[in-house]
Amino acid sequence: MKTQDIKVCIMRAGGTNCDFETARAFRILGAQTEIKHVNELVKNNSLMDYNIIVLSGGSSFGDYVRAGAIFARTLNAKLGKQMKQFIDENRPLLGICNGFQILVEYGLLPGFEGPSQQPEAALTTNIPQGFKCQWIYLKNENKGKCLFTNQIPQNKILHLPIAHSEGRLLFSKEKEKQTLQKLIDNDMIVFRYCNEDGTTTDPNGTYHNIAGICNKEGTIFGLMPHPERAIYFWQEPTWTQKQQHTSPYSDGKLIFENILNSIAKKQ
Amino acid sequence: MKYTVKIDISLKPGHNNPEGEATTRMLKELNYPVEQIAVHKIYVITFQASSQAEAKLKADEMCTRLLTNPVRDNYTISVVEQ
Amino acid sequence: MPSNLYIQRTSVDNVIEVAIAKATDTELVEISSELALGLSFDEMKIIQTYFKRVNQNPSDVELQIISQTWSEHCCHKTFKSKIIFNDKEINGLFKTYISNATKEISAPWCFNVFEDNAGIVKFDKGYGIAVKVETHNRPTAIEPFGGAATGIGGVVRDILGVWADPIACTDVLGVGPLDFDYHKLPIGVKHPKYIYQNVAAGISFYSNNLGIPTVNGAIFFDESYIGNVTAYCGCIGILPLNKYAKNAKPGDYFVMAGGKTGRDGIQGVIFASAELTKKSDNDVSRPAVQIADPITEEKLKRATLIIRDRQLASATTDLGGGGLSSGVGETAERYGCGATVELSKVPLKYPSLLPWEIYISESQERQLFVIPPENLETVLTIFEQEEVEATPIGQLTKERRLKLTYKNTPVADLDMTFIFDIPTSTKQATLNNSTNVEPNFAEPANLTQPLMHLLAMPNIASKENIVRTYDHEVKGNTVLKPFQGKYAGPNDAAVLKPLDNSWKGLTISCGMNPTYGKIDPYWMAASAIDEAIRNNIAVGGRRIALLDNFTWGNPEKSERLGSLVRACQACYDISKAYKTPFISGKDSLYNESILGPVTPTLLITAIGIVPDIRSVVSMELKNSGNLLYILGTTYPELGGSEYYKLNGYLGASVPKLHASKARKNYYNLTKAIGSGMVKSCHDLSEGGLAVAAAEMAFASNIGLTFDLKAVPNKAVARNDFLLFSESNSRLLIEVHPKDQHDFEALMKNSCALIGETTKTEKLQIHGINNKLIIDASLSELRTAWKKTLNTEVP
């Protein structure tokens, strides 16, 4: 499949707000990109027309109940069957920030035994509490399972921004250790927060410094940081300090490029 | 019949409680000898059900399907007949 | 109480009428106060004459319409009225000093100024930039979270009101000192810390949820803000100029969209204009603030932009102060029409609202659209798809009358020309002679210590913990962020790249010097304008447009009005001198509490452009071994400075402005930036030269050493004054040695080489006595700057 034939759907509902820049990221890499309201996908029954579904950042449904909870239930209720088919066919699904929260609330991540009836994780209030907009470093710890990062060298450090107040990944306290082991065994950990030198750090109190995970198949990926805000060099907070810009792009582009390549290769 | 249920959601023990801790700090600064704060979320929901038992069952369903995340939340349900 | 004058209307059961014709003069004043009309005796008299002439009793709806239309908030009476000052008559402050400056500058790139909800300037590729800054003081004082949130909601709808897509927000806050003693607070006044934290939370909640980056702003601390919280919310939008639809005509429908209407903010307009007395306690004033709903606004925004792009509407306006009354009335007036509205069609939050309440309610997240009949169905379908409630409520008419019905029964029928013939008055203004004196104290032996203290002063210290709760990255177009460099130094201006297919950037900065306002309102205003402009110049901004936002005390008091006149005169003078036109503005007067009046505060917002964002300059030092220049002259001007404040003084020698010289310097600097010679550049403001130098150095951890003897000055004989004077129009500039010759040739002696960047990770300054007077490690300086406020917030 050629990149220009890949159809990407950025799905939105009231309160979604990072859809334009997410669409831009796919568009500049050559994919066909559409921003669609959930209602439109329901009306046209068109979810299966797409090769990638993206749940972008924002505050869907005002983050009421819990961030992502209402969007997840809406999606399940209105498009549950198509979603199941999409996932069963191993078509990739990406959730960024609020999108990650939706995937967790939907039971798609971690989804050890496939989609779960109830969430198996939570993305909850940061420690220290409050919204934080900041550039951080991430280490790619995935060994090759994740379709969104498998061409990025393992242990490579990426520079991306976070902007959230509920990004602390949490598992059931009594099963915390076993859950971590399962994530490791199945190569489901993708990104962990770190410092510029690679030593681990933790901007929001998240468990095991985890910033992003994928499902067992590596087709569903959720992360708190915003790769779509790190596409061009001039988006970096330190770009003014560099003498030369060897590339017009920035680290976030690697993730979008990676998934488009994965699809192009597969089909 | 119309029933009103009160669903009280709290954090499972063992989890960190940043909201409670931040509020504790602020109240301490205002000179209250606060030791601990638990932040609960309460929904008061009115709906039709045939019996109190059914109302409670429905409310429990609401909790598992939307209102709570089992990883994080405990909840209790109390039913008030109307 | 003239209760015998109130008559229940027989035709409709929830409207009363007032037998105004037989009211005595005393009763007229009582009617105004009982119906909370906020109208003066003279105005009531004009109303009485009108209704006598048409031989009718006004309904409560009609009186409320007039009250709203004539309120300070809606028509800015003070800025339009005649003023006698120094035996001369000023024919309206706004016209004389603000709009005249713009008219005389006559910049071809001004697309639409002062007419609409926001000022619009041309940008690139057929796009325009719309900007509006609102004052939102009172609601923020009463309920800081909701006040700040609805302040953003309102200004974002102003931007939607000119068909622009909101792309950035700005927020400026004036609060009391955070360490103010709780026991000294009067009843009903909230503690500055409570205000500070909750305003920040409100801004973060609303603009983050809307997905609009908050890119620029300021937080200023002053005792006068304890009782008079000062809050400014700004929004910048972008629009294709050929889709700026403002061509409404008779027969077009009024469609109301967004949130439902409740009793929110009823009389909020009058409340914004009446002096805050102790009656403004929680019970009386709380309806002025409501629960904000950013998600409804987000959906409203989507629908608005779809309607714009498909060119389905003939006009739009936000429903803000004055509610439907302002929205419908001003739209009809603008297009030379009349209007009909059926009030029972307005979707309500709860039943039992009276017709007049429906018409003047200020419920948030509502927008008014004017739709030609042939497009009505399509527009309603779009709203339905976006899950936005929308209802046609009336029409524009050829007949110049405003006719309101409730369930088909007339409840108001007014002559448009009467409503919009707004009475003006003549006010007296005086200026008190300043009694401030210059302090007399010895130069301290150790100057590193005062620098550390200055960096920690609340008005200088880092507000990073607050600023990072605002999303400044969303939309992915922020080129210069609030903090730049590896160690997060404070940028002078934000830069956005709003169009994917253009390298052209937008520069956004602000200036505000309230402390100078305690000494001299003219130089305060001049300094605020210079600061906003030089912040913009520092990053490479040019073709700068200005916005003015006044927060002042009660203009009925002649000396308050006098200081307002002086500030406006400065606006005219400096705007003309710099050829930077005003394109929009807003005022909030009557800011007085039992603790006294607000310090006269003028916020200037400056919007410039850069031809290519890749050439913008940030404030952090770039490399060791580079040269450091200072632009401009240092004067012994420490009146109102942070250094005097640190020593417990106010002083009198407020910074002045030499605008024609400064303009030439700025022009040359812009050329130097454009040709890539400037590696970093930072504006000198609060704390003067030493603070600016420290900030540049600790932002990237590159050392700096310079010599005060080389600093151009007029009669400044002390090291501390050279270090901390806040003279205007000065900037620090880093230049690579290879560009020394070209740079100096270009700057034509206006710049002085004072030192160089080093590898030492230290700030070292030599005094006029050749001694090393400041020797500080960058990490210590950075810590001093960061620690004050960043531990205040959990």
C-alpha cells in the first residue's frame, strides 16, 4: 500500500481540540486525512473506510465523570460493532493525551485479554496536582512490538511536550507488580519519561515512569505526550539555541512516519 | 415508581490522593489542624424503577458501566424512595 | 416609594408599566434605583420627555432596554462625554486621543478598527488578524474562578463575532500582595492568594478545554488591587478577509445559538459600572458570575467557522454585556434597520424568566447570527450536527423600530433613533500636583544582594508554576513560548506561525506599569506603550498595532478623570510618534472599594508581524565569546521602580520617554534583527539593566561580564542607579564578533558595547569605580528568580 492511499480518520466529539495539528502531521507525510465527528461516522457507517483511527487530544465532553470516560462509552454504544471489527482486523488505533484516556476507559489499553469490559488501568490526577504544559524527554523502551515505534531505535530519546492534568497511569494497587510484569513480558511498554541523559524521571507521578503503552498486538497505542506538537524544529522550546537546523522536522514526526511505514509495508 | 439514589464514590485505599493533600496543605496554612482529607464525588440520580431492589441494581450497573473505574474507585449506593 | 406608578399590564401578565409622565423628579430617581436601571436623573428626565411625547407608559422591558443601551459598559459614556480640563473642552476622550491617532496615522494595513467586536489588521495570503482584550474586573473579584473563565469565554466570542478562528489567548492579572495579612482584609474582600490561585485555575480550565493556547500575559502585585482585582482577558483570531460577512439587511433572521438563557448576570452591566461598595457582598452580586461551560463554546466555535466558510450568514455578534438587548439593538443600528424579537422563543434554563430578564440576560456561551431567509434551514442543520442548540428568534426590519413581543403580545416598541441617541454629559477634570519626593539613601556597598532580592520581588520573579498550568502549545503553532531556552527564561513576546503555507509570524506582547501611575499618569501610559512595543521589537516584531485597556477609578471624581485625560493624551502622543495605531480597546472605570481606588492601570497589548519566523530572536544568550550591547540611554529615573520599592520608597523621578529617538533606534534594531546579526535580545523593564542581564544569562547558563562605565547615561553617578534604573526604550543585544563592524555601522552610535558573554556561568559587572560590583553564579541568580512564587502554589 502506498502512503498516499492510506486513509487516516481523526475522530472528534464536542471538546476534542488537537484534531487540526494531528491531521496536519499525517497530511504533510502524504496520507489522506479527514477530521470526522463521531455523529458523522455513525450516520455514514464509514469507520471501516479508514486504515488508521486517531483519537486526538482535548477535553472531550468536558472531562466530566473522568477524562475520556464519556467519549469511550459513546464510542462503544454508537460504534461498538465497527470498532470491534476495526480492532479484530488489527488496524491501528492511536490515542494521544485525551485519546489515551479514552482508550484506557474503553478497555482497549492495556487489554491483556483483548478489549476488557471495564477499565484495567486509570489515567488520573497528576502529582503534583494540576495541569502542566512542559517539554519532557521520553525513552523508547519498546522492543519492536509497537507498530508506531518499531523503526525508532530502542532506547532512543525523544523530546516532546506534555499538556495534561490527568496523566498519572495507575493500576489496581493489589495487582500492580503482576501488571507491570505482564506489560514487560508482552512488550507493551512503549515510552517512559526520562531526563535528557536518559535517566528516568517523572513529571506527573505516573507508575514506573510510563508515558505510553500499546496492546499485545502492538496495533493500539496510547501516549500522554503530544507528538503532533513536535513536528517542526521551530516548535521546540530550545530551537533558538541551536546554530544550525539539520532537519526541518522534530521528534514527533518519527511516530507518524513510523505508523504510515508500518501500514505501507504490511499491505 | 420514582427512586432517587445517592452514589458516593471515593478513592480506593493505597492510592495517592493529590487533591486531598493539596487541600490539606491550604487549610493548614489557614491555621486549621487538618490531618487528612478524603475527596468524594457524589451523584444524586432520579429515575424510574419497579422496586427498591431494581433501583439499586440499576444504580450498580451505572457505576460499573460509567461512573466508576474499578482500578481507582470504591463506591456505595443508598436508595431514597420518592 | 412611588409604587402607585407601577401598573400591571393587562395584555400580558408578566410585564409592568410605569406611569412615568406623572412621576415627580424625586420619583424619577427612585424608579431608576428600584428597577436597578443605573440611569442618572438627567437621563430619566429625557426618558420621561420621550414617553410624554409619544403618550405612552414605558414597559419594564423598554426601560431596561434603554438602561442597557445607555450604560457605561455598553456605550462607554465617559470616553464619549465632553470634558473640561485646564479650561479647555475635550470633545470625547476616545475620539480626540484614541481614534484620531489611528485616523491620522492612516495605516493601509488596518482592515477594520473600533467598529466591530474586535480590531482587524491584514496579515498574509488574504488573511486578517483579529484582536480583542477585555477587562473583567468585577466578576473576577467576586468569584475568581468563574470570573476568569467567563472573561475568556466572552473575549473568545468577540473574536468569533468577527468571523475569526481564535488562535491564542492572553491574560493579565493585577492582585494584591500574596502575603497580605488575612486579619486586615475587610469583610467581603477575598484574599489575594485565593484570587491568584483561582483566577489561574479558571484560565487554565477554560482556555485549555477550549484548546486555545495562552501565550502571553503578566501578573502584577499592588496593594490597590486587594479591593480592586484587575483582570484582562485577550484573544487573537485569524480569518480569511473575504469571508468577513457584515452585510445584514431587512428580512434576515436573528438566530440565537449556544447555551440557554437564565437569570445570569442580570444587571451585570450596571454592576460593572457602579462603584463597588460593601453591598457587593456574596448575596447581592453572585448572579453576576456563572458556571462556565467551555465545551458548549467549543461546539459553538466549530459551528461558527463552518457557517463562515460556507458563507451562510450576513452578520454575527457575541451576546455579552447587555445580552440580546445589545446584540439585537447594535446589529439593527449598524445596518440602519429595526428589529422584531419574539422573546418566548428564547430557550431558557428554567421557566419563569420575565420578558425583560430574557432580553438582557448575560448567560454565557451564546452567540447571535444574522441569516438570510434562504440559508436558514442549512444553518440550523449545521448547528444540529454540531450538537448546538439554535433558534430563530426574530428578524431585521426596514422600519426603524425595535419591537419585542412575548407570546405574540407586544412588550416593547421603541424608536431606534431615540434609543441610540445616547445622552452625553460634560464632566470636569482636574489634576492634583504631585507631592511625591525623591528618596535619599546611600548606595549599598554590596550590590549582588539587592540584585538577588530584586529577582525575587513578586513583580519580577518567575511565574512559571502558574504559566505552565496554561496550555501554550495547543494548535502546534507557538514559535516563541512564554519560557525560552533550556533553563526557561522569560521571553519578551510570544510568536505564532498561524498559517501552514506561510513563514510569516505574529508577535504578541504587552506593557503595564501601574506603579508609575501612582506618580504620573501621562508617563505611566507612555511607558506602558513603550514597553509593549519594545517587547515586540525585541523578538523582531514590526508593523505594530496597539490595544488599550484602562482600569481606572470613579470618573465622576474630577481628579480621577484628570489622570485619565493625561493617560489618554500620552496614548495619542506616543501612538502618533511611533506610528503604531490603536485598533481596539476597552475600559473599566469605577474601580473603587472601601480600601480606596485602583492604581490607574493601562494595559497595552501590541501585535506585530515578522516576515519569517525563522529569523525571530529570543532572550537567552546563545554563545560565549559574543559581544553585549546596550541600546538607549539610562537616566536617573527610579521613581516607581522595583529598586525603590525594595528600599521602601516610591520616589518621583518616573521614567520618561524620548519617542522620536527611540523610534529611530527601534527601526535600526529591526533591520539588524532582519539581517540576522542579533543573536539574542532582551528588553530592560522592572529591575532595569541588572535584572535583564541576569535573565539572559541564566536562561541558557552562559556567563556575562560587562562594565557600567560603558553604559550611555545622562547624569547617573551611582552604580545602583545604573544597574536598576527603569528608563524606557532600552534593550540588551548579543552580537557575534564577526558582525561587530556591520552592526555598529547600522546602529549609528545608538548602541554601546558594554561587555561580552563568557564560559564562566557567572554574571560579573564592573562599576564606575572599576571595582567588580556584582559577581554572582547563574544558578544562584536563577534560584532567586524562581523560588518566590513557585513555592506559593501547590
